[in-house]
Amino acid sequence: MLYDLGHVSTTEPFGRLFNQGMIQSFAYRDAKGSIVPLADVEQRDDDEFIHSQTGDRVDRIVAKMSKSLKNVVNPDAIITKYGADTFRLYEMYMGPLDAAKPWNTRDVPGLFKLCQRIWRLVIDEETFELSATLVDRDASESELRVLHKTIRRVTEDIEQLKFNTAIAALFEFVNAATRLGDRPRSIIEPFVLLLAPFAPHLAEDLWQRLGHENTLTFEPWPVFDPALAADDEVEIAVQVQGKIKARIMVAADADEETVRSAALADSNVQAALDGKTIRKVIVVKGRLVNIIAG
């Protein structure tokens, strides 16, 4: 109807179908096979789980969340303790969107710490004013490279619904920015915009504290400079007879002969080729060198 009326441009309401994976949860069984509620299980070691009331060891399984398995996780409890942004980040960081994956509340604090670290990039925790390390100066080339690589990765990953790897890129930016003695606003403000789809409350708060009167919702998405976003070096796997024997770093724009020479010069590759005759070297640009010998 909307198409017939001219309000939409396609006959179907959606461009494509994407099936999300199921969020599962850990469940626990005792020696008799009876289900033990999550609240009654204590973790001693990485793979040892104990029934807190009996002291008996229980087995952990991965299954869908259900009342019968007593493994339902109430999101309200997570949000009350860690905030909605942490909850959102954890859900998207768990793994590929189309894969089934188990919920593990013990991993949630890691994303909460990420939010705290982002807050400290901008705000002084003692005064709640803008941090003294946030300065108005031109960003160096290395700082701009970190920013533009992050913009490229987050942009491309969002377009491909790879939210977990987009958040990994945010992690890397925070690590790099934390190591700086001071941080230019010119790289922090675009980062806050990148953060907004994942942690909208934190991003909006920081945006306002950075001196912007209007919401960031209508700000243009950051655009990366391809030259600044390009990798200086890339890692190349080197195979001999189909088995990886080495990984080498070469310039991203290295030609085939340069890559071939670097692969053959590697000591591990030379050891694998000892006593053999090279019959063919196949170079897949930016990814792989495959050496066939006999």
C-alpha cells in the first residue's frame, strides 16, 4: 500500500533479511542430573563449579535461556548495577551477530571498565570538569592515523553488522588515547560520535560536557581520510607445502617481488625449504605467500 501511494521506493518493507543468533546461557546439573539454579552455583576455578548449598560439584552446559533450566538472566539486574550502555556494549561484543553465543555475566564488568576509561579520557574524576589532559591543539600525524583507522574500521564494521569487531576498534582507540600525555579535542570529539551507536547515554553526556548545546544525534558521521586510514604495514602468512611456516611484516604497498623476497629470506621458511627445490611461489597481495617445493 505504501508503495502504491508513492511513500516508499520498494515493494518490500526491508532490503534484506538477517537472522540473529540466539543468546544462550550457562545451565548447571548435579550428579543426579537435576538442574541447579544459577544463584546456587559458585565458581572455584576456570572449570570447577560447586553447588553452594551442598558443596557438590556440578556440570556446566550451554543451553537456551528458559525457566525450566533455571538459567534466565534478568537484564534489569545488569542495567541496575552497570548501566544500560554497558548492557548494550556487552550484547554487541559477545560475538558475531548471526552466531549463537552464551551469556556470561562475569564478562560484563570488562565493558563497564571500558565505559569508565572512556569517561576518563574527557572528564576529571575528582572535579567532574573537563580533564586537564584534554587540550586544544592540532593533532599529530600519528594521532590522526589512529583516529582515521578507527573511523574506517567502525564505519565498515557497522555497515556489515560486525558490531563486535567495531567495539574492538573502540577498545584499541581508548588504549592508544590513554597512552598519550595529553589528548587533542580534534581526535576525541569524532571518537565520541563513533561511540554513540553503542553507548548512546555516555556519548551524549560527554558531547554536552565538551561544550555542545545540541544533541549529537543530528551530527554528521565522521569521515575517514583513506591516506591516513591506510595501514603502513601488513602481516603476510607464508606457507610451505600448504603449512604456515612464518608470518612476515611488509609495507602495505609492497610489490609482488618485494613480498616474495621477504618471504624467502625468513629463517623459518629457509629451514622448511632446506634440501628442497622451489617449484612455484604464489603471492596473494596483502594476505599470503604460498611456496610449492619438492
